[in-house]
Amino acid sequence: MIDARALAAATGVTSSVNDMAKFVSWQLRLRENGGHEVLSAATLREMQRPHLVGDDWKHGRGLGFGITHTKERDVVGHGGGFPGYFTATNLSVREGVGVIVYANSLLAEVYPGSTWSISNRIFH
């Protein structure tokens, strides 16, 4: 067990790929069908739209979500890491596809946007 200290609020989520797949499916369904569940569809769309964009518009930030922009797709998601592992959960709203990557190596590139990104390769 690692003492997260001040990072405790941002670390501690434990989940399975199946649960994260349900989370991705819920986001895609809510965005597509609208309505009000835990959030309204409008609130989720607002959280996932770019609020901050880098100079080259390859990366941006929504509210709690990172956004990677390419000519093929905009990928919206969130990831994390802690000693020994990295995770990334991302979706392409346009394609209706989600990609979840769990890696138990600090050398794995799970986040979209880098040359060796596992997420990018799965989306392609």
C-alpha cells in the first residue's frame, strides 16, 4: 500500500475494465439519446468540450476530461497513474467507440497523442 498523502483524493479509484466499459457506454448513450441521469446530456457535453486549447490544437482540456485532437477524431477521456501502473479511458463520440487501457508498466504509453500510444493504435 502506498500512502498517497495530499494526492489521496485523486488516487484511490479502483475499477475493472468491465466497469469502465459501462462508464464509457453510459457516456455515449447519454450524449446520443439525451435526458437526465446522474448528469444531464447537456452537462456531459459541456464537460467534454474544449475549454482550454493548446497553441497547436493537438491537446485541450474540458472539465475533468482531456481532449486529443487529430484529423481523424477528437478523443475525450481521463487517465491516471500511480507507482507501477498507468490507465487511460477515452472515447471518440463521432465514432461511438471507447478504448480502455490498463498497463502495469511505467514505460507503457497509454494516453492518446504520442507516437507509441497504445490508445492511438487501438483507435486506428
